Amino acid sequence: MRTPLIVANFKMNLGAAETAAYLSAFVPKIAALKNVEVGLAPQAPLLSAVGKGIEGSGIRLAAQNCGVDRSGAYTAELSPVLLKELGITWVILGHSERRHVYGESDTLVQNRFRAALKEGLQVILCVGETLEERKAQRTLVVVARQLEVLGSVGWPSAFDYSKFAVAYEPVWAIGTGETATPEQAQEVHRFIRGWLAENINPSAAELIRIQYGGSVKPDNAGVLMSQKDVDGLLVGSASLKADGFAEIVRNAVESRR
Ligand code: PGA
């Protein structure tokens, strides 16, 4: 049984004071919940403070990106060594905003992935099609192409694949209020699981968590999570309020009972 993985991606939102207030509200709200892995991805300058704020809570610290090398002349990039030092567990790579707004290519995503793995960081790899691609019935082709980066990322030997996750985030559902139907999500998640079984191996595919992302809210979290191959959620806008995100986590856990 895969433990649900529910991660808040704050993106470029929530300042220092807002984040502190968020943590005081959020941490106690989910303290009693079991059988769920929860992560918070704040803005990079707040990683340290959030790390302190969640100490002892079991909540994981997540970064929104990761540099391609241990250190060096890479202005504005985040060293995986520093991320590790700050106690980061998960890094989100290949987010569609990175791909579409900042032009990150599959090759760049792959280089980031390799650097993260080398330092023992756990990767959430985001994949997903645009509206045009979906309309042209190219969803699975696009997702398969984005998954190709896994081909040579250099998995350590005897790698524990529960420490890797794929987030299926249809670009047309991100920040738009429009959510994929549970059936649309399940169709792509099943495809991803099949791809992982074929291209990594079947036991890895059983361990890898596949999250759904794109306008997840408290009222659709449960139904999305009740799909067979939906193992978690990556939440943007609805994670910005401590109450709302705690409700999403609760509903996700409930749906698994
Ligand atoms: P959203 O963002 O929940 O605001 O749609 C999701 C994401 O980009 O991870």
C-alpha cells in the first residue's frame, strides 16, 4: 500500500510573517493524522525557517527546484548540497511553470534530477499536457516524452522507489479552477504506472507514488484520491490557506479508509 503523499507548493506566495502564521495554524491541525506523508514547499529564502517550524512534526520540507551541480557559477540556482544541509526531503522538478514560463527543457530537468539524486534528495517529477495537446489527443505521447528523462538519471543501486514520485499536472488545470475529472486523472495515472513498470521495473512501479495536481480543492481531494492510481496530491492555490490545506490532507486520508 502506497502512503498518500500530499504536498503544498506555495510557489511565489506567502511572505515570512504569513508563513510563520501558517505554520502555527497548520502544524497542530494535522498532528494527529496517520498514514499520510505531508510536505510543504515554501519560497526558497524561507526553507530554513519552515524547517525549524515543522521540527518534530513529521512534515517534510520540500524545495521548488534544484540546481544541476553541487556548487559553482549558477546565479539564482539552488545547490542540492545546501538543500540537503537545510533538511529538505523532496524537490519538485519540471513543474509546468518552469517548463512553460522559464523554458526549462527535458534535458535541463534531467540534469537537475541527476544532481538531486546524487545528493540523496527525493524528486517529484512533474509531467502534464497543455490544452492544445489534449485537444489534439496527444496527452499520453507528451507525458511519455516527459517521462523519458528517467532513462538515464542514474538511479543508485538498490534504490528505494518510494522515495521518488511523479506528479501528473495537466497544464490546463493548473491555477485555472478547472480540475481533471477523476476518470481523466485515473486514465493518465494508469498509463504512467504502466510506463514505469515497462521502463524501470514492475516492483518500482508499485512503489512510486503518482500525485495529481491542478486545481485540487478540499471538495475534490477525496474523490481524486479514491482513484486506484492516484497516490497523492500536489496543491498550489488551495494550499495557501492553512485551514484549506489541512482539510485537503484530512479528506485525502479519509478517502483511503
Ligand atoms: P494549483 O497548482 O493547485 O493552483 O492548480 C498546482 C500546481 O501547480 O502544483
